Amino acid sequence: MCLGIPGQIVAITDVDRMMAMAEVSGVRREINIACVLDGPAELLVGKWALIHVGFAMSLIDEEEAAETLRALQELGEAQEALEAMAEGQKALEEGKP
């Protein structure tokens, strides 16, 4: 299973190499748009894509991007809670309050 992170394409950086700048949760990084390029690259600016290991794998709408980002945030919060519980259990087993 691979995990695609939603990002918005904000600029085309190199048409010949099919590269664009995407913003993911406030962080910008260069990505390859070959998998989603279907026409002039400039038309992708402003679009949302699922990004995996530096490649835009598919285009999604803004609503789906927001829902996915919200779910990923909730997963992160759940992981933090599980880690805190594990640390608490370990402390109890070691006799620490």
C-alpha cells in the first residue's frame, strides 16, 4: 500500500522535465507531474494532486484534499495518544508514578 499526500500545484518549474512546485501543508517541494499531465502543464497550476515519493499520482478535487488532510491529521493525533499510553504503561511496569 502506498500513501498519497494531498498537495496543491502552485507553479510549473520545468516543462521539459515535467516538474512542478507543490505545496503540502505549507511546505513547498518540487514534484514530477508526468503521471497527471494531460495537456498544457500550465493548466495544472492550482489543482490538487495526491503526491507519493515526489510524483503527482492522480488529481483530486479540493474537497477530497481537505478530507484526506483531516484524516491524516487525526491519524497523527491517534498515534501520539497511543505512544503516550505506551509510555505510561512502561512507567507503571517499571514502578514509576
